[in-house]
Amino acid sequence: MKILKAFKWLYPGMRVKRWSLLAVFGVIMVSMGFVMVISEQASRSKTFAAVIVIIGILAIVTGIKRIIKSFVTILLPQREEELVDKVYNKLILEKGPKVVVVGGGTGLSMLLHGLKEYTSNITAIVTVADDGGSSGRLRQDFDVLPPGDIRNCLVALADAEPLMAKLFQFRFGDGTELKGHNFGNLFITAMTKVTGNFDAAIKESSKVLVIRGRVVPSTLDNVTLVAQHLDGTESVGESQIPKARKPVKRISLRPDGSKPTHEALEAIRKADAIVLGPGSLYTSIMPNLLVDKIYQEIIASKAVKAYVCNVMTQRGETDGYKASDHLRAIIEHTAPGIVDYCIVNTGRIPEEILQRYKEEGANCVIADSENLKKLKCRAIEAHIVTIKDYVRHDSEKLAKIIVDLVNSLKKARA
């Protein structure tokens, strides 16, 4: 049977035979030329032999080149230019640093966009405490973990066709029962039901999007985020915390003792760098750290540990917070030593943009580096924002800072 399959290469239209024969012809020509050079003494014969060798080499190169082109055309139709990128990803990015990013929301996916240009050894540890929007509805209707933050991270790391990424982010509009749902959320939910496991659904979705790196939930337990406010009241549910418009005293998960995923702990132990954020302090970053053993493993790790501080405060969550207040809240919920570096923005934000944020109850986070030092954390000050309609972290600048930090510390330890 294998012999019969081998003969299929001889079928008409396979675009291999002629170039294979050309390469074989080239080998024969080169062999003949070398024989003539060795056996003949006349200079004219040697010149003729050299010409034969050159023709043979050209035939070999042309034949092999066209065979490769035929395979590329068949395996990657209309995408030959992607071959270089695929080789680069395989040979270069797989040698990049092992980076673990902890968080959720749009902030985490933004950072992943930048990091994947430096390394494919990325693990995004993502919160599953979301209970609002499309994720909340699917969580309630189908008894699944919320897929929204997972979806954003998968798309951010995707190497699949741009159309596939757009498909996963497509949100259904008015006029249907699917209003407000993302296709990607529905896909992951359906995959969870098919595989019977949320973790397996993420892995299968990762294959569909051909992602660089891994996306793993911090826990597979069905947890609820609870905030205790300074006035003694509670807000139950991630989506309800900012709506309360009250200062947060303490954040916790219910039920207690949620178990971490094995992949999350393994990634932390093997990491060269562990990055918290960027993202909502209490509703995106903190839920991961409250999962059993997560923050303890981070503290025990010898990796570079950094926190990317938000550029703007968030109404109902971090009103009036400086950079040191963000870090202090993380330490109070975990322990000292959770991070070594705090990346803060010192770039100027136009006054008209700031004014618009002030009208919405948000202000620029002050980079109080001296107070960060008192918390035994070194500040990395840089212009790391990009401004269009909104103030966002610049994914390229932020990723470069993180990778440069890892490389510099590696050199110092060598």
C-alpha cells in the first residue's frame, strides 16, 4: 500500500516530477564534470568540464527550489509570504523568555499583543470571576465558567487568519436573542459542552486560533468575587463592585479554598518573568492572587516580578489611588515580596483627554516612585501610553520594557 501511495507522486499535475528530474539531471551533470576534470589534462577540456559543473549546480538549485515552492503552494495556498514568519516563530520566538502574565480584561490582552512579538513562551493566567455582560449570561444560563477574558487573550495571541480573530470578537447586535454575545464566547461555551471540560475547551480553541503561548484559567472552580467596603457593606459579584461606588477595604473569593490549575502553578515555577496586570486592580488582577497557592508560588519564584500600574484610576474601584496605593493593596491581600518592580507611566496626557476622564470620575494615577521604594519596590518610569479616543498602555513599549528587564537581569546573573 505504501509503495502504491509513493507512485502518486508520478501522477500528472503533481508539480513535482519535472523538478525532481531536473535536480537528478543536475547531479549527473556535476558528476560528469568532476570526472572530466580529474581525467582530462587539456585546458579546453577542463573549461568545458567546468561549464558542465556550473550547469549541473544551476539545475540542482532550480529543481530543489521549485520542489519547495510546489510544496509551499500546496500546503499554504496564497500565503507563501507567511512561511518566513512561521520559520521565525519556530526558530526564534521559541527561544524567547518564559513570561507569565496574570490578570484579565482588556489590559491583559493588550500586553499579550506586544509580548508575542518577542517570545512564544507566554502563559496568560486569567481570572474566571467575571459575572457581567455576555460572560455572566452564559455563566448563568449554561453553568459554565465565564469565557470573555479567556477569549480576549486567545485572540490577542492568535496566529490564525485575521478574519478568524474578527469572527471570535464579533458581537451580535439588536434584533436577536443573541444580542450582546460574542461569537467567541458562544464557541468556547459550546466547546465546553462538547468536551465536558472548560480547560479542554480552551485548549481546543487555542488550536483553532493557532495561538503563540498558552491561556490558562487560574482556577476551574466556580468562584464569586466579594468586596467588603470601608462602611462595612458588601458587594457580591465582580460586576457589582464598581457599581457600589464605595472604597474597597477587602476582596475575597467564595467559596474559600479555590484550587489552582496545575498549568498555572507549573508556569509560575518555570517563569523567567511574572507580570501582574495591567488591568482592574480588584476585579481583574486580585482574583487570581486569591486562588489558593498562586501568590505563594509567585513570591517563591526566582523570576523577575513586575506590576504594571494602571495609567488612570477607575471609578468605584480605585478612586484617588496613587501608584503606591495600588501596590499596597496587592501586598495587603498577599504578602511582601510579591513584586520587585513597578512599571509606571510618566508620559504626558493631553489636558483635553484628562478633562474628559475627570467628567467620568477618573484621574491620572500619580507615579509616586519614592513611596514605591518604601514598599521595597523599584519604580520603572517610562512613557508607556498611547492615546486615541482613550488612554491605553502602549503594548509594544510595555513588552520591550519587560523583555529588556529580563535580559538585563539574566546578564547580571551570568
